[in-house]
Amino acid sequence: MRDLGQIIKGSVTVQRPQRIHVNVAATDLLSTVHSLKLSGFNQLTLLTAVDWIDEQQFEVVYLLYSRTEKVVAIVKARIPRGDPEVETIEDLYPNAHKYEVELTEMFGIKVRGNADSGKPFLLENWQDLPPMRKDFDSIKYAGEHYEARHKEVTSD
Amino acid sequence: MDKEVEQGYNSVLESLRKRSLFMLHYCTGCGAMELPPTMTSRYDMERFGIVPYVSPRQSDILIITGYVNIKTLRRIVTTYEQMLDPKYVIGMGSCTINGGIYYDSHSVIKKLDPYIPVDLYIAGCMPRPEAIIHSFNHLMELIDTGKADGYRRYKENADFYRENQRKVLGEWR
Amino acid sequence: MTREYELNIGPNHPGIPGNFSLHLELEGDTIVRANGDSGYLHRAFEKLMEHRLYLQNLGLIPRICVPEPDINEAAYAMAIEELMGVEVPERAKFIRTIILEAARAESYLLDVGGFAATLGLYTLMQWATGDRDYMVDIFAKLTGARIYHMFIWPGGVRRDVPAGFEEDILGWVNYMKGKLSDYDGVFFKNSMFLHRSKGIAVITREEALSMGVTGPNLKAVGVAQDVRKDEPYAAYPYLEFEIPTMTEGDAWARTIVRRLELEMSLNLIEQAVRKMPKGPVMAKMPNPFKWYVPKGDAYARVESSRGEYGFYFVSDGGPKPYRVSVRGVSMAHMYPLAEKLLIGQKLSDASQILNSLGICPPEIDR
């Protein structure tokens, strides 16, 4: 691979062929994505987040793909869990728009610069916590809101 | 004398009705994967007179194919109320009976009965096309004997159904 | 003088591929703006998978992408094998390839049947759904179920093929090859299809490359990108094939690419059956109740009939997955791309455009 370690201010590790893992600080995230796009990683494959509740942090994950080198770069950055915010990348990658709307709806992470961040996408009239957070208990929610069948149904 | 004429007239009507049922083509869940083989030439349900149709105002059967998301439930109730009497509902798959494999999801309901009246359930995940055709035959028997009266129950217990719908869908109607 | 009005091609519509809604703003007959409305099939798989053991998830994951369930199992198995460092035996790789290619052929037949039905040519829908059903019967003999197989497990496949499987599947492949010329005569060379799809909804090369489009939609603008060639998995390193491409980028080119890929899938199944070695079908895996995957994260991707499909898997060393994120193909095809392509088209072409892009709503909603 080329010397990505020189242009990126985080740590770059290679664990298996055709994958590189890049860990950056939250303040360097946007410039890292810019640099990777200029080095040829011009397809955004996935944009998601992981909730590390024990460490009180969210980890925002960007998967970028380079068509010429055929390598997937997994870019990760940690942001604090109280009042989380990231910057939008939809001017670099147009298909990031809807992924960021889903990020706000499912995790509660606000995205600066995205006009639709905060609007509903998959849920309708949702009043509770963002559902993908680890402190939202979906079994308890389903038990309280939806009636269940408590006896066996037989038909002869 | 009038009562006998009326009963004879009703039984002729039921036996004609059961031979040309229109099914509404609304694929609400993943059980809809087994509908194309049932509708096309392999398992051909058209030989029983059952045809898929596009408009709810002119259909008789609403098949709830699989699990019901809370967003789809609102549209199902609206569609059911647009259909004209007599109308029949078939709950296909185990997700309409007890929530199935999505019992712990925050957006899937666990039981279809409190929201619209169901005449017939088909077990399976997902049921084979032969099971769907068997259930259509069973529905025709129920129509003959007068037991498929879900539409009457909906009108008589309208408050019960409205109350259950309001609990999950919020204030509407 | 034409007026502007709003129309909702709602979830109860036979022309929409699945349970999905489209809000259109029209001026006369021409579309001015289009907004998709998803969420009617949302089951929150990513949350459900965190509550279940690795073994219990095997019953849940085929239901993520309904028309082609085997790609879900393959991506899940590949992610776990990468984190655990397990090597799959050779015979299992070939069986996986046969199953994935047969599922891809089935999905193409269903797609092209649905597309022909939106154009009003119902003969092809009856033929394609009927021929697909013969393959579903072979799957029922192999795995025990018609649609949701649960056959590809981490470590290999669940069991070996039964006796007579090779004759059955080669018989189906020969039958389909003989039928392809009939399909061409009825649909692919039909002048009604050509008039209604040439020049409709053209994607430019820059648009496709910047919006994350993959699969036959990208091959129709001339870019030969395929996960089976870029990062070969299962038995693809041992098989010979060429990626078909076209250059026009309209609905006609996308359908013709799918037709060429269908033929390529049949050839791949034949090669895989002839080259399959003997041996075990499952590597040594731990006891399901004591199955711990080492800490780490992995991204496993496969080529589905619509594009690149993948699972991003995070494990914290426990008995249940910590976070699984599904990369659905249709998210990139619907949200920036279809909403831009529909502007300027006529209302009666709207459902045909969505079907030609191969949009599958369960992949967006998960």
C-alpha cells in the first residue's frame, strides 16, 4: 500500500489484505476524510455508529472504498456521549445524506450542515429515546405497548 | 314464509359470492414472497375464481402477509375501512398470531386481533402455496355456513376496535 | 396552462416493488420533485441481533433481504470466520458458490418478471415465476425449506448434498439455457420493451461513481466493478468468467446487463458442479453455548444480484454480537439517485424506473 501514514494524523493498521483500519481523533475526522478522498477513496460504502456505553462514548464509523486499489478503509473516531455532534460530509459524497439522517434518528447524534437531520425517516411519531442506544430496552417497550397472546390457540 | 325466502335467497348469494373472490394486491410483509407462485401458473389460484385486484373498493379479501409494522398498521386499518361489505381478512404466517420471530422489536405488533377482525389464520413461516390455497377453500366453506362474519363484528364492536387502535396509533379519527 | 399538484404512489400499489411509498409533485404529467418514504417494513434487525446468541441469529438473518436470502447468511458467516480465523473446507466453498449463484439466478428471474409486469407484458412474469419455482423445489430437497434456507453456517455449510443433487441442478441449468432464446423472442427483443425503455432514466458515469452505485446499474455505464473479481470469496478464484458491461446507462442497458448476468450465473453453476472436490463440509467450530468471538471488527461483503451487500460486525468478546450494521444496496440507489432520475420523467414511467433500478425496500428499512 502507499504511505497513508504520512497524510493521516491518526493510526493506520493493516489486519488483513484489502482492509485498512484508521483511528483518528474527533477533530481530525473531516480532514482525514478529505485526504482519503483525494487519494482515490471515492465511494462511500457505509456510515454508521457504535454505542460504547461503558466508556460513555460513541464511535462514528465511515467505510470508504478505493476502486483503483480495491481497498476498504474503515475510519473510526470517538465522540463524547453527552450532546454528540459531527460535521456533514454530504458535499463530498452525495449518498451520505440519508445515512446521516438515520444516524440522528437512531442514535441521537446531531449532524451540522445537514438540513434534514432531526426529521423522521424510518419511525413515525416516535417519542422515546433513540432506539439504537444501549440504554433503550426494546423488550420492555414491546411488552408495555403491544398486547401479546398469553394462551395457546388451537383449532380442531 | 318471508323468512324462508330470505334464507334461500341468502344461501344462493353466498354460494355465488364464494366463487368469485377478489384479493387485494397489497404486500405488507415478507410473507408476500410466496404470493407470486400462488398467483401464476404453477399453483394457479385463478381456477378457484380468486384474482388479485388493485383497488380496495372492489376487493373482498385482504391478506395480511406476515408481520405488521406499526407504520403499516395505520394504512391497513384505512384500507380495511375502505373495502365494502362483505369483506374477509386472512392472517398469514405466525407473526399475525403471536408476533413470531420479531416478538421483541419496538416497531412490530404482536397480535392482529385487537385492531381488525380476522376470519382465518394460516400457520407457518412462511406458509407454502398449497397451504394458502387450502385456506382459500376453508374460507369458502366458512362463507357457505355463514361463519365468516368479521365485517359484522367490526361494526357491532366498533368502540372496542377504535380503543385498541388509539392505544398504539395515537389520536386519530 | 398546467397546474401543480401532489400525488402519492402509496404503499398499496402493484407497480411499486414492495411496501414503499413515493410522494411526487407534478406539473401536468411531468414529475417536478420526488421524495421517497420508507419505514413500512422496519423491524430493527440491528437491535434484535444484539439480544440473541450467535447461533440464534442464524434463524433471524435470512429475513433481512427477502428476495435473495442466501447473501445474508454468507456475509454473516464470512464476518465471523474472519474474526475467529477459521478456514472453510474446499467442498463447502464450492457448495456455497452453487447456492449463491442459484439464488442470484432466481432473483434475476423474479426481478425481470416484475419489470415486465410494470410494462404490461404479463407473459414473461408467468414464465419467469414458473421457471424459478423449479429451482425452489431443488432448494427444498437440499435444505428443507423453500425460501429461507439457513444452510450457510459460519465454518462451512450445514450438511452435504443429497444423492442426485448434481443431476437435478444440471438438469435445471440445461432447461433454462434452452428457454433463454424463448425469453429473448418474447421480451428482450420485443419492440414494445425497446420503445419504452431506451433513453429513459439515463445515469451518467460521474453521477454513478460519486453516489455509491454498485451492481448492474454501474455495469450499465461501463464500469466493470464486481466483488467476485475484486475480492474473490468462496470458490470464485477457481472459476472463469468475464464481467458484462454496456455503455448507454438507460433502463434498456440495465435490463440487458441482467440478462447477460443470468447467463453467466448458469455457466458458473455448471463449472462449480464439475470442479467440486470431495471432503468435509464443516470446519471444527466450538460448542454453540460457549461460542465466543474474539474482540475486533470486520467488514464482509458479497455480490448480490443488485450490487455490493455487506455486514459490518463489531464484537466485544462476549456470546452475543455487540453491533451489526447492514450495508443495504438499495439505500444508495434510492435516496440520492432515484429521486434525481425521476425529475422530468412522465408519471406513467415512474414505477418502471424504480423497477429497472432494482430497488428492494427491505434492504433500506431493515
